[in-house]
Amino acid sequence: MIRFLAISFLAIVTLASCSLKTTEGLRQVHFNKEAVGNPYFSNPEIDYVYKAKIEVYKKNFGGILIIKKTGPESHRVVFTTEFGSKLFDFQFEGDTFTKHFIVDDLDKKFIVNILKDDFRLLVNEKAQVLAVYESENHRIYKTTSGDRFNFYFLEDETEQLQKIVNTTKTKEKVEIDFTSHEGNIADFISIKHKNIKLTIDLEKFKNE
């Protein structure tokens, strides 16, 4: 009996430790929506220009980030100093990633891979829905990305995308927060990693 109770307690602790905080306490609901969308970089007529700050392991980079939709499934992401010198230049075409340029300080394989994954998630316009959860103010759409999952938080009343959380089966890895006053253009974007020292803060560039 004591052994049975010990095993049961261990099983409960294991299940609790493996649960995602992202969906903790949320109710899973029926859904008929096949895909969830991110509208913030979907208009090919717009050059999305942001003041950008990137902090990587205590190294800080500031400048201008430009995102441009260049085709049905392609985006160009260019980060420059305020004086116009390139810091990196990436291209996403479907599943293909091209590194056109990156400065030496950032040209480390693990940093490039992280930036690639961050910006791919940021510009990806549609993802297949696996499950849907409800909170007090949001509908949360679970999607898959390789061996990870992405959770899209849409505000109930407006259906506006406010957050994406990237996870493994048991842990949150990356969180992207959006603030938007114009519907389909994000005014502020914050990308934070849970287990590494890398943050990206973007503020929509305003013409004076």
C-alpha cells in the first residue's frame, strides 16, 4: 500500500512538472478553424519599419529593422544601424532560409539559428490548428512547428493577435508580445527567450 501511494505521488508530481504554464487551468474547446493567422507582416505594399534593440549575451545592437513581404510565402528582414550600415540581411521563402549578410559579432551558428527561428515565427502568416483553449479574455490556438509548439493568443472581442508562445512539450522557450492600435500593424513587439539571454524590442518607426 505504501509503495502504491509512493508511486501514485511520484506520478502526480511528474505530470505536474511536465505541464505547460501556457495552458495551465485553461479549458480545451471544440473548434472548426483550420488555421490561425498573423496579419502583422502580410501586406506586400507596406515596408514595415521599426526602431530595434537586440541584446545578445550582454552585447547590445541598436538600429532600424525593415521587414518586407516580397512574395506569397517570402519575406526579407534587414537590420541596419541608424547610419545605414547593415547588421544582418535575412530572406525567408517558404521553408528556405537565406543568410545574405551578418556582422561578425552576430555570425555565430547558434545565434544565427535563434534569429532565424525568431523571425520565421514573427513573419509566418498561417499555421495549422491542433487544439484550442479558452481563458477569461483570450482564445489560444495551439499549432506545431517541427518538434515544438506555438500558442497564438487572440483577444476575444477583437480577435487581435496579442501574443505567441513557443514551447517544447514541457517548457516555454520564447514569447512574442504584440501591441497594436491599428489592427494589422504592430506598434510594439517584444521577443523574449526564457532560457537564454536574448531579447528583441521593436517600436514602429514614426515619420516626424
